[in-house]
Amino acid sequence: MRNAEPKSRRSISSGSTGPGRPRLKDVAALAGVSAGTVSHTLNHPERVVPETRTLVLDAIRQLGFVPNAHARALKGAASQVIGLVVLDIGSPFFMEAARAVERSAREVGHVVILSSSDDDPVRETALLRILAAQRVRGCLLTPAEAPPSPAWFSRHRLPVVLLDYPGGATECWVAVDHVAGARLAVRHLLELGHARVAFVSGPVALRQMVDRGKGARAAIVDAGLDPGEVLVEVIQEGFGIADGIVAAERLLATGVPSAVFCGNDMLAFGVYRALRRAGLRIPDDVALVGYDDVDFAADWAVPLTSVRQPIDQLGSVATQLLFEHMTGQSEHMHRQIVLQPELVVRESSGRPIDGRS
Amino acid sequence: MRNAEPKSRRSISSGSTGPGRPRLKDVAALAGVSAGTVSHTLNHPERVVPETRTLVLDAIRQLGFVPNAHARALKGAASQVIGLVVLDIGSPFFMEAARAVERSAREVGHVVILSSSDDDPVRETALLRILAAQRVRGCLLTPAEAPPSPAWFSRHRLPVVLLDYPGGATECWVAVDHVAGARLAVRHLLELGHARVAFVSGPVALRQMVDRGKGARAAIVDAGLDPGEVLVEVIQEGFGIADGIVAAERLLATGVPSAVFCGNDMLAFGVYRALRRAGLRIPDDVALVGYDDVDFAADWAVPLTSVRQPIDQLGSVATQLLFEHMTGQSEHMHRQIVLQPELVVRESSGRPIDGRS
DNA sequence: CCGATTGATTGAATCGATTCAATCAAGCGA
DNA sequence: TCGCTTGATTGAATCGATTCAATCAATCGG
């Protein structure tokens, strides 16, 4: 009994009930060649004589054969998949980055597994394990807290590039210099003649926000001034428009400086709204600068001066670095890249004010 | 020579040069059990006596073993991956949908391969082939034009649910009723007493835009009026803020109706901007309604009345349907789900106007 | 006209985990 | 103490494609 039909379970159902997912073997049978030849036409077409090739390709088309990537991968072929783990798919920042990554990956024939750690290190680890199990070719990661050690990645043979996270010298990463961005913004305001500047910050749990605060102070120090006298900090729990409104109201209660720099554009929009309601004009009464340069900034009622992050570049550079890492042999040198943001000056920051320091 | 070390190429390097990616075999060797037992501790822990289990688990931990998903899949285990092919990752709509899909998939222990067809049917086919090759468990697709036939998907054993696309009765799909959405919007304007309504449409190549136009006309017919007399259509090539501005300028040239319904919120924002510049007040002089209810709509200078699509629901319902399809045996019935959008009334549409029809 | 060379094709081993039948050991009743 | 049941563990076959050595055929020079 056991030997009567030892290996044709699949074939039977394939022959009788339905088409069944065609295997390479089926193609070979239909084309009247061996399995090896079919494989060759797919992977080394030059080794196969044209007539045979057409024969095989016809059979493939006829059966609608799609080679099993798992079997292929098992034999050692490099996977065509890379992983991307971000903190929050919902954020426009990561969305744009993901877009760039997807595009860059596509250019070299790869697809992307996208997932979100939701800022949870435990979930992050779980996701990395899944990616390792999938034997993806490599992965891009924005760590929730500290990323797994480089040893973890090399142990799992999982090339990694950290995204928007300044790591150590023994790993690859690409980050944006938030300190520099804020520095540009505040320097701009100081150059316009503002003597006191408010910094509306989002949650300080975010490295980015802390960096932007640092940059603001640095710009003031650069100008030979005292941050303690020039900077007014307002810290919000969130970073939406509503938080910006609250921040502006807090400022209104204590006296609004002539310039406000916000940790991101949403906060700036909120601040704008609240200040307008209070009868203040932008930029005549208050100069306003945001951060991120979201799509909307240029189209806001008063076009918003903002710091543009090279998100696109972030995604594509990181992907390129990853491919370098993936394809590079063991002689791969870890590289760290810091991208510089750019200040986009629009109407909201206004013109130089008369010196009344 | 050939037989001297027939199978230990990997083992050698593993033993001598570096750690090497540990295989199940290595775990078995370290734990002093057979491969089968290791597999059992992973997949049928109850079949293995507790002491052996700890032994094996220790070995797994010690080696940092992560089972090869490809080998697993090859043996027939269901993949933990689903595919998602959208038209454009960049758009907020798909971003939000992707987010919902990712979340729903995660809840049942799956990850998502995200990719964008960029509205190109050729690329769409290529992506679907990749997904089929990866033997993903199933896939969600927003077709660029007509999707591949249900036969294609069943041939490749690739369960599919069409996303935001009303397909046929022999496939699964989830879509939003754009006709109904526009109908709600225009009915609202008519009920407020507006006798003439402009419809600012985006590119008519988009099914959505055409449907919204239909809905606008339907609402007028519902009210017993003649669309030819009531509706003024303005068609734009794009659907950004700039296009909205152009549309408004065209309206201004011919005389602006007392109400404007826009194919999406961006167009509405542009219209708002242009009308304000022309000295018209919203909603006092012109009532304005958008579509999509993007994050910004509520926070716009004059909070925008808009039609909210249940995008989140779209993503999660589609994913649930896909899982039903994937896990369901052949007795799976194809299901079609149409989600209803909702009108969110805010200030921009104003209050009832005095009857001056 | 024969041996050698080139090139196309085939066959079999292989990747790593699963699974089922087979084995092995322990425990139990008689 | 022997046979039998029960349950843990092992071994071998298997999934589907790749690849390399082996085979087979044809062509060419001598």
C-alpha cells in the first residue's frame, strides 16, 4: 500500500481535480526536458539552445508557472526582499521615508516588508526575528530605544542600516542633523534682529526634539548671546495642531517674544492659529518658523518658513548603503552618514526688524 | 576526494572560522537529541517531555537559532506574510489604509509586504508575480486598471481581496461608495438652500472622481431639480492645492455659485485660498465642502465640512476578509463589501441661506 | 574514418525543517 | 518475569529548485 503510490499524492490531485500549482517538474514534463534544463533556461539562458529555450518558455507560460522563491532561497539564492522597521507608519515622516526606500529597492529589483514597531522595543525585537526567519537580504531599522547590538545582526547574518538614528562606529547608519537644522532656524531669526525667541518643543522623550532644543541654544551661543536670556522654552506633551494652540496660549499669558520657533510644522500651525485669534499678525507682529517642511507649509495661509529634512535622501541613501552592505563581502566598512537639513525661508519669518533689543 | 568530505562544507566553516548561521541540526547536536525532537519542541511542545524541552530551548537560546522560514514554507507551512499592492504609497489615503492593514495583519501574527504599482498595470503584474513567487499567504490589491482575472489568482493559489475597487461577484472586494459620499455632500448644500452648486473635479481618469460627479448629480435629481441648471462642473488635471486655486479662478471669471463642492480636500483648500484673495468670505459668501476629511480639514482656518471615508475600516475589513479567504477551505464564498462614507459638517458649509432661488 | 573537443542536456545531491512511521524504553497487569 | 500498552524519540522521506559532475551528441582536424 505505502509503496503503491509513494510520491504522486500531489500529481494525482493535479491530474484529476484541479490544475494544482505547477512545479518546475511539471514544466519539464510538458516541455519534454529535464528539470535541470528548465532551471537553466530560467537562470542561465545562454547555456540552453534557443529551440529548447522556447520550448520551455512556452511550457512555463502554458502552465502559468511561477518558481517557488522558498525553494530557491533554500538553495542559497539571495532573497529579493528587504525589511523596513519604522516607529510609526502613520507619521508623514516615515511615510515619505518608506516611499523613498520602496523606490530605491525597486530600482534594484527588490521588494520591501514594511512594519511598525510602534515605539515598542519588544515588538521591535519580534519583528527583527521574523525578518531574520524570512532570511531577508537586509533590513533598515529606526530603533525604538537602543538597537540590538551589531553582534546580534552579524550572528543572524542580517545586514542592517539604522535609519534616522545616530549609532556607533561599528554599524551603518544614516541620520539627519537636527541640531544643525534648529541652529539654522534660530540663526535666521537672530539675524533678522529678534532679541527673544520662543522654542515650542514637542515631547522631550523624542531625541529629535531634544536635539532641536540644543540647536536653538547653540545658535544663540554662536551669536555670542546668552541662551538663558534669549530663549523661552515651552514644552508640550504632543506635537499636533492642538498642542501648538495650547503652547501659544501659554506664551500669550506670559508675553509673546517677537519670534517663535516650533519643533515641527503642526505645532507652528497651531501657534499661528492661536496668535491670529489673539489679534497678532504673522509675520508683522510675530515671526514664525516650523520644522519638517510638510507639504502644507508652502500653502499655509502665510507660507511657513521651515526646516526641510532630506527625507527622500534619507531613505534612498540608507537603502543604497544597505545594498552596499548586503552585496559587499566581509570587507565591508561600516559607514555613518549625517545628512544636513535645509532652511526654507518663506513669508512667515518676515523681514528684518528694527533693532530694539 | 569527492567523498572525503561530501557534506560538511558548511559544518567545517562553522566549526572553524566563525559561528555560521545555526541550523536545526546544530541545535539538535548541542542538545544531544535528534532533529525531529527539536522540530517537535518548536511545533508540538506537548509531544516532548519537559526536560528534553528545556534542553532544546537552552540550546536554541545559546546558539541564537532562528528557524529558516523558507525551509518551513517549502514543507507546506503557511507563510506569515501577506502582500499589499497600492497605487501610490505617497498618498495619505493609501498610507492610512496601509497602516490599518499592517495593524490588522499584526494582530493575527502576520507581516506585510508593501509595494506600489505607481498606477502602472505592467508593474502591478510584476509585483503580483513576485508575491506569488514568495508564496505569500494572500494579498490585498488596489488595481491600476482592471485586475487580473479571478482565475489568475486561483491558479496561483493567491487569495486576493481588492481594496477600494468594486469588482465582480466572483471575487472579494471592499470599496467605499463615492457616489453616496458626494450625494451626502450635495444634499447637505441643497438643504441649506443653495440653488446653484459648483463641483470642482480632479482628473476624470480616476473612477473616484467620476463617481463623485455622479453622486453630485444624483443628489440634485433626488431633490427634484435639474442637474443641468443646478450644477457647474470644473474639471482640473490635478488634485493639489494649486489646482484648486486655478479652479476657483475659472469660477471667478464666470461667476461663483453660492456653494462649491470639491472632489477632495486639497482642491477645497486651494479654492478657499483663491476665494479669500478675491475678497469672498467662507462660509458667508460661499459655502465650501471637501472630500476625504484629511487631518487638516478640521484645523483649517475655517474648519472644512468634508466627506470622511472610513479608510481605517477599509483596511481592517479588507484584511479580515482576506484572512477569512485564506483560512477558509474551498467552501469560501466570495464577499463584496461596500462601506459608506460620512459627512462631517463643520463651519465652511455655513448655515441655511435665505431662499433666493 | 576515428579520436578529441565543444557544448547541450541530464541526474543526483543538496539546502533546512517537517512529519510519519518505526523504534525504543518504561510501566503495568497477570 | 513476560508480554503489552503507552508515550517519547529517532530516521528517513519530503517539499521545489539549483548546480555540478557526468553523459551524450555533434563537429572538427588529422
